[in-house]
Amino acid sequence: MFLTKLTIDPRSTAFRRDAADVHNMHRTVMSAYPELPETETYRQSHGVLWRLEAGRTGVVQYVQSRTRPEWTGLPDGHLLAPAQVRPLDPVLESIAPGRRFAFRLLANPTRCVRPVADRGARKRVPHREPVAWLAAQGARHGFVIPVTGNGDPDVVAVAVPLLVGRKSARRITVQPVRFDGHLVVTDATAFAEAVVAGVGRAKSYGCGLLSLAPPRARE
């Protein structure tokens, strides 16, 4: 596994185009990976997840993948600094039951509902309680969110701007939530799979990348 840090110039014409259409941004990210036959699932085969964040000098994009990327094909002026690529194996090897991590996750919390007037198809809508959604993901993916001294979950959930775009005739609208806090591993195998494969939906569009760091000191 590999993790790339891209420091992007927000004045870049290519970035401004991508920022207006998240499907374009997905295609820009995937341009760093070898093409596969049409029968393959392109993003999943390379294990690509990504997330945008504001940086000190530009916009930072983190990209995680099974395949080592080749970023030399990015447009001129797209980056403010050379791409930084490092192996993720030390992080994966540190996962063990009971291990506590600080984490960041940009996710797309949703739930299925059936409209009152429509007894047929169900549809996905944003989850009203993102922390409860995250707890349910933890039960599936081998982690729990610990509580703080006052009994609250040790996580902050903040809504961030919509991700919008278009794929063919279909409009893309993603309502992400950023989670920052601590987690404790309960099932090392399931948790490692979640780190590799991502958490939640909209993984092609900047959601699902679970980033880990040493825990912060308790206050």
C-alpha cells in the first residue's frame, strides 16, 4: 500500500476545473494508475481512495492505493511541490486489538428510506446522526469510538461543502462529514480491511479514506 501527499496550486486551471466537478477530479487522480481492461473495476482494482484538505500553502490531496502511482502526467502547474509517496505498510503492521489511534475520516453518511407516497423503491438520504452512523460502521469494521471524561464520544463531526459533478447524464451530489477523534481497534483483521478498502460510500469522490496517527495526549 502507498500513500501520496499532493500539494496542489489552487490557481491551477486544471484544479479549478476539477473543483467544480468531482467526477473530473476522480479522473485526474486515476490518471496516475495503469489502465485496466473494461471488465475490471478500475478504482477498486488499484485500491484508490483520496481526500482533499486545506494546506498552509495550497490544497493538499491525500491519495491511498495498492498500486504505486506515477504522478508525472499531471498538468503543468498543478502541483506546488513534488508528489510525496511513502509506503503504508508500517501503519498496517501496527494495527492490533486494543490499539488506540487518532483518526480523520471524510465520509458520506447515508441511510435508506422509503418515501411515504412511494411504496416501491427506497432511496439514500444523508444520515441525521453522523456519530451514530460512525458507531455502526465501527461495529462492522472492527473499531469503537471511546468516550471522553464527560462521557461523550471522542469524535467531532463537521459537515463540509457539497461535492458536486456529473457523470454522463447523471448528476453527482455528495454531502460529506469530516470526523476527527480517537478510535480503539477491536478486530485487527476487519479494521485493516477498512483502512485498505475505505469506509462508507462515495469512495470515487473523495470519501472513505481513514487516516491514522498516534493518539493525542489526554487532556
